[in-house]
Amino acid sequence: MKKIALSLFTISSLFISCSDDDNAPLTTTQLETPTTYVFQRNGETTVSYSGQTTRILMGEEIVGALLDPSKTEAELDGMFAHVEGNSNFSNPALNASNKSVRSKVAASADFFSANTVDAIAIKSDFDGWFANQVNDVFPSWSTNAASGQAGQIQEAGGGPIRYVNAKGLEYDQAIIKGLIGALMTDQMLNNYLSRSVLDAGSNIADNDAGTLVEGKNYTSMEHKWDEGFGYLYGTDDQFMPTLGADSFLNKYIARVENDADYTGIAKRIYDAFKLGRAAIVDKNYSIRDEQAGIISEEISKVIAIRCVYYLEQGKNVRNAGDFGGALHDLSEGFGFIYSLQFTRKSGTNEPYFTKIQVDGFIEQLMEGNGFWDVTDETLDSMALEIANEFNLTIAQAGS
């Protein structure tokens, strides 16, 4: 059985070389970051993450449906908790799939396998946001929004029209940004890249022996890592990611990468995915775990940066008189704050902010008339607390 072929840079000549298991395994000092996420066995790819691509595509159709006031609650629920064969989507392949978005929300092995109470509560939050979009916002679609009144409000200068609840929250933004944490980040950091999943059962022995999953061209450990990869790059180019390829995590890594203060973060994440996968092929689990730690740190940081950014932008735009823009920014901030509970401190089984802390932030934002009258002091204090936890500065993250 030939080992996975890897395209590796050699330090001296940048010559692309291949490795198969007729050769001696690479040593730690020889293990270099592959140029692309290409791994093969017997000339065929060993990379597979179709389930992650499917869920991202389902999420994209949900994004559009949330702004279609003709949709019923049952239709939105059907898209979120899709059942194989039901005609929930415009894409027949999605309808034929046995995957669903809801089933993987707050479903990681490390954070929720022994914490079903929080998992149920989080799923219930999403269910409630779908219901409220239909029952509170859709009936007021043509009504002018105001404090205490759901409806529409346009951003300044003829900008986009936003559709908010009585407290100024866009439920679609809560859902979209909430899924970045509850689906993409949780499944990636707290499930597929975690040792409890990578090393489950006989995975180490099987990977060491090159034992493949029945009927597949990959070991179980290889596949778990690829599934984590898929929640970020599932609709992007795995060989040369362009970013901005979906409405979820991929999009916001692009946004952070385009901030001069954080240029290079996208490369660090992609490089860590490539090197971690190469380490699995090389049976070097210490390097694998180091790369998983880098990914956890950088993905968590992306969420924190966007939290701070939207809190500060919402405040600044509102103070400039653009309430439509402010409500939109603060709604995005709401979703990213919600996602903080799914981040992960490298080398631990802990998020940067617990569910209790996140719930406290949400209560502060929604107190009284919500975004219509949340104070600058509250927004600044919240942004600073998040920034400090990640060793960020308001000046960089908030601009």
C-alpha cells in the first residue's frame, strides 16, 4: 500500500517531491508544510469532506430564505432540520442528502457530548430565531422600524434595507453569524480536530498500520482532519483558497485577512491545516496536535476580532446618525458574540468565554429597547472585555 503522496518544498531547491510508504517515514526535521492540500494514495485522492460542503450549501440557501417574507415557519424549519428526500432546497442534490444543519449545531464531542442541557438550549435559540423571523418580522416587512416596533429601516445614503425586530435585531444576522460558531467553529475545533475524535477507538493503530476505512481510500484519522478542513474550505478551492467563498467562516477570515493589522492570518490557518494533515500521514501526532492548536487559536481570534469590530462600528455609525447601519452592525456583532462560546483555548477543553458569560453579554445588548438605546459605555466595555481576553487592542480590532 503506497503512502499518501505529498507535495513538499525542500529547503534548498524548492523541488516538489512525493512520498510513498515504500520509503522511510519523514523525520520531524524533514516534515515541511505541503504547498497545497493535496494528499494521495495509489494515485488517487485521500481527501474527502463532501458532508461539510453540503451543510455549507444548505446554509447558503437558508440565508436567502430568511429574507423571503413568503416563507413559512415550517419551510424554514424544514431547511434547518432537513430530512432526506424532502424538497426543502432548490438544489436537488441537497434534497437527496441525509445531512442537515441543525443536527450538527452544538454537537461537538468535546463540548456537548456530556452537556446535552446546553446543546438543547442552543438549538432552541436557533429554532426561536427562525420562528420570530416569520412571526414578528415578516408581518412588519413594509412597516417602518422604530424603537419597540419591528419593521424595515434603510441604511444612510440609500444603502441596503434592513429588517429588524422591535429591539433592532436582525434575526437573519443572528442565525448566520451564530452558525459560524455553533456549526463551523464547534465542529472544527471541538470535534474533528480534537484528540478525542482524531484518536478515538483504534484510530491511532489503524493510522499507524495504514488500515483504511472500509470502501474508502483514507484512514479514519485522515478523514476526521479533512472534515474539519471542510467546514472552512468546503466551497472554496482546496488547492489555493481565494476566501470569501461562502457567507460563513470562510468569508470572515477574508475580512480579517484584508485588515492590515492581521494580514497573514489566513496563511497561518491554511498552513496549519496542511502541515497537520501531512503529520497524520507521517504518523507524527505531536506535530498534528501543535497544528490543531494553531488553528484553534487563529479561528477563535477571527471571531473575537469581528465581535470587537462590530460593537465599535455599531456605536460609531449610530453616533453619526445612521441607525439602519448601526442596527445591522450590532446584529452582526450579536451573532459573533454568540459564537464566542464555541471558541477554544489552545491546549485546553475550554472556550474563551463560557455560555453563561455569552448569555450575560446578550442580556446586556437586549435590555430595554435593545440596540435602539444600548449605551456607548456598554458597547465599549463589552468590546474591551473581549479584546483583553484575546490580547487584542480596540484600535486594531475595532477599525
